[in-house]
Amino acid sequence: MTSKDTGVNNSPSGSVNANPESKQSAGKAKFPWAVLFGLGMGMLVYGVAESYGPVTAVSGVIPTNLAFLGYSLPYIAGGVGAALSGLLADYYGRKTSFVVTAILILIGIALYVVASTNVPVLIISFILVGMAAIGLESPVLSMMSEAVPTKQRGRSLTIVQNFGNLGVAITFIPLLLGLTGAVNTTAIALLFIAPLIALIVIVVWAKESIPWQSVSGKSEENIQEAWESIEEKGTENIVPSAGMGFRFLTLILIGIIQDVAFVYITYGVSYSYFFPIAPDVALVGGLTMVVVGIIAGIWVVHKVSRKSYATFSYVLLVILWALIWIYVDVTGDFASSRLLALMAIPFIAVETTWSSRAMLEPELFPTKRRGTYISIVRFVVWVTTGIITGILTYYAPAFNVAMAVTMVIFLIGAVAAWVWQVKGFETGRRSLAGHDVKTKS
């Protein structure tokens, strides 16, 4: 079978290390710990920034009638930021894109510090921080998928993005302790410190993606040799049999469903219906996702099919959300500690769906356009998510209506994941070189 993703033809084989006379010694590259740590700090910023808008709503920094903006503007702006950062990642490099977006976060937070009582400036700060922080995802996913060998790729993508969950949890800890005034201080401090750490680590120690340098003409190494410098010997290439339109549709659908689940379950439903425990839900959710992400990253994702993992995760989301709906509807409990404890349950699926799409997004696209294509998906996903969550929190319909709407959305995700399992191609434990070299079946 011939891959149609690129015009590159560097190998007649279905294995990334089939050439015994390769200039590179396969599997000898050092594991990119600096990249993992720097990108992890970037994802910590991502988690804090995702909480930035909702925190201002829950803690009363912005007027109640404008609270819906905290649940929509950062995410809509994030879609725009993702589009821009993806283009940067493909044309100027993953490392350059990461550095530029991290600097923009610092600028956005500086605006907040200078004029936090000025609502128009605060909104501009929302937009800028949302654009930059969510924009970090494109270079993070691209660089990570091109920096580690196949056997560690799923683990790395899952664990690095898990730093975002930690950012969510840390941001809401002051509210749990009754230190309302410290919430914004904590968020602002993290949004200064984490990007600075990430910038230093990435600029000083991280190297640019070797496959990207090859396909962009920045190095003399051909794409086959570039992948051989990363992968273990004899790693089987993926066979990208599904059309590009099907890949985009699948990723956009599961992405919208997952992001709506994350934003609405973490912030929206609690703000609209469980307000007394709203900050605690975000904290419990963030910590639950951290634990689940660690368990999945270390012991699960590298052992199972990506397709099966996706289907399981999205079906699980439907089941666990139904349990919350049934409990609240039957008991009328909108604010007890029992409800808070039960709210940890759906976050298991929120995390597994997140890790599923975090792995699939970079794995379904060729290196030359990986950043751009991820960004197209992220743009559509975040803008749509911002609109949906903004409407749900602005109108706040009757509880059962809101639950029915979100349940339909989650069911769409389960169907999309199942269709990909049936019609899509497997990417787990396979080299992404299959996108960039032509292979014979």
C-alpha cells in the first residue's frame, strides 16, 4: 500500500529501520528528558490558563452577568491561538512556536497585573492568555510525537499532557482552603513562573525535532534516516489507510466532545447547578485526572490498541455521566459532600478521553503538516467548545435539560470513536515514519 500523505519516497520497506546501512544507529538517541520537562511545564501553564477564566467567574473578579465570558472567551481565543501556533510549528519549527506562545502568555498576564480592575483589559488578557496557552498544544504534541521512540510515545503524550490537570488542581487549592483572595495570586504566579521555566529549559536544552528538520529542508538527513535516529530497530510503520477527511472528522468530533466534557464537568455544571461546591469540583476533578493520567500513562496506553482505548474511553464517559445525572435527579442533591465525592467519578473518563485524543492527534498526520493539521482540528474544537459551554452557562437551562444536551453530545463522541475503531487505522506501537515514506504492502 502507498501512503498518499506526502510525496517523499525514501524507503521501499514497511519498517523504519529496514536499511542495515543507515547512517544513524537506531535506538541510540538519548531520551529527550529536557523536552519532556519543558513541555510538561508548558502543559502546566495550559491547565492554569484553562482555569484562568472560570476562576475569575467563581471568585467574583468579573461581574456575575459577564461570568459566561470566563467559560467561553478563553477557549474561543484558544482555537485562534492553536491555528497560529500550528502554522508557526510547521514553518519555523516546533521549538520556535513553543517559545513564541510562551512569551505571549507572559504578556497577557502582565496586562492583567497592570489593569486587573479594568474589565475591557481583563477581557483582552483572557483572550491573549487563552490564545497562547491553548496554542501551546500544537507544538507540544508535534514535538513530543517526533522526539521519543514508538514504545514510549503513548506514555510521553499522556504523562506530559497530564501536567495540565495538575495546573487545574493547583489553581483551585486556595478556594478549598478558604483563601479566596489567593486564588488569582496563585494563578498569576504560576502563569509567570511555569512559562519562564519552560522557556529556559526548551531554549537551553531542548533540540528541534529531527523529522521536522528533515522534511523542512533544515538538515541534509533524509526522512528515513531522521526517523531511524529516534526509533528502535525494526519498528513497524503505521499504514495510513484512512482518508484525510475521515481523520479530520474523527478528531474534530472526539475533540469537541472531550473538551466540552472537560470544561463543562469541571466548571460549567458546578457553576450553574452545584455552586456551593464549584471550586471543590474543579480541585477534585484536577486531582482525579492527575492520578488517572499517571496510571494510564505508566501502565496502560502503551499496551493496548489506540482504537480500542478510544472507544472504551468515550463509552465510559457516557456511562459515568449518566450515573451523576441519575443520582442528582433521584436525590435532589445539588451541594452535599457526597455529591462532591461522586463528581470525581466522571473525571476518570474525562482524563482517558483526553489522553486518547492527545495520542491520536499527532499520530494521524504527516510530519510536514503535523502542526498545521493539529491546529485546524484544535481551532474547530476549541471555538465550538467555547460556544457550547458559553451558551450552556449563559442560559443555564433546567438541570435535566442541560444533562440531556450534554449526554447527546457525549453519545456522539462514543459513536465517532467506535466508527474509527471499525474504519480507522492503528497507530499504537507503530512508527509515524509511515506517514512520511512510501511503503510497499
